[in-house]
Amino acid sequence: MKLHIDHSFIELRRFVESLPHDFARTGELLHDGRNTIRAFDTGAGRLVVKRYRRPNLFNRIVYTFFRKSKAQRAYEHAERLLAAGIDTPQPVAWLETRRRGLLEDAWFVCRHTDYESLSSATTRFPAADTLPVLKAFARYAATLHAKGVLHDDFNHGNILYRRDPSGEYRFQLIDANRMRFRRRVGRRAALVNLRRLSCPGPAFLYILDAYSEACGWSSDDTVLRGVVFRLLFRRRQRVKAGLKQRLRKNGRKNGAANLE
């Protein structure tokens, strides 16, 4: 077992150490997909724990000897975001278990947040109350890029927001294991990053226009280039999905043939 816990949460060490045994049968299930997310009420408040999907053999070797695990990267990236003045749920700990010397499972622990997903606004666009949210988000995205931050899974489900009592919109980034930090993010890299926003087309166009305004760029050029990057990205996703489906079908056929 390999464990790192923030010194201010050291009293939670026993809770974190118990995750390999207790995670699947305690807490509140929030998400059960490729990764599993549960919430736990502890003496230090409500925590969210993410267990990453168990990697295949090749990735177990990679994460053991050549690259940090997703849990460790999520923790360290969260610390780096906070140091840069970019909000994200406070990281608490990361934990890894090994089998025969190789990484088997990994968990990331952070504080629970009461912010809501940006998807609640993008899917209702152009309702009147969504316009200021998306405009504020466009300014926020421009600030991220100005600080050299590129979230490699920058979709509307990984961006959280709320309106504070002063009327200002605040944002948080989650799922931070896939991130890059640069000295400078150029125009092309910024628009390539925005193409990952998995929101309806009209909302995407509105965000691009507001983003161009925040950056002082030409609206027509920004929207055109942003749409082209998004279309190419969606096409690549469809090709990859089709290839995976064919590989699965061929695998099932080969398996059936071996049984005959």
C-alpha cells in the first residue's frame, strides 16, 4: 500500500487506509461507471472518494515504474491549481494498492463541493438565466489559458459553478488527473482545448463568441476556427468508437470460433 495524506487531515489516515476493504460497501454511491465515486461523512466533514478503474497489465506496469498513477496526479494537480489561484475541491489524500509488485487499485480523496455542473446551464441554453453563466465561464476559461492551464478532459461535466451572494459566478475544475501546465497557451492550443466542451452546439457557439470577447480576438475568426476544431474532434471520436466496436466484434467472433 502506498499512501499520501495532507498533514491537515492526518486524523483521517485510518479512514483512507480502510478504503480497499470498505469502499465498495459503505458511503453514498454518486457515480458507477468506468470509475466509481462515493461520498462519505467523516469527522472532518463530507468527503468524496474516487476509485479509478483497475488498469490492464500494460498500464499497471506503466503506472508502477514510469508514470504516476491517476490518483497521485489528481492530488498533485489539485494542489498546483489551488496554488495558482484556480479553485478545485480541496485534495485530502491518494492511496494505491499493489499486487505482485504492480499497481492494482488507486483512490483519490477530496472534500465534497456544493457547486453544480456547468451542464445544468449548457443543456438549458438559451434560457435567460444561462446567458450570464456561460459568459462568466468564457471569461474563466480565458483566465485558465492565460495562466497556462490546459485541462485535457475539459467538458462541461468537469466544470462546476455557483453564484455567490454578491452575484459573481465562481467556478471549480474537477477530474484533474489529465492536465498540462504551460508558460503560455497560444490561440490554437486554446481553441483545441475548448473543442472538448461536450455541450450543445448553440451553447458552444455562444461560449466561443464570449471567449473571443474576453481575449480581444475577432469573433468571426474565433467561432470559425473553434467550430472546425470541434467538428474534426467529433469525427475522430466517431472513428475511434467504430474501430473499438469492430475490434470487440472480431474478438467475440474469434472467441466463439475457438470454442467450436
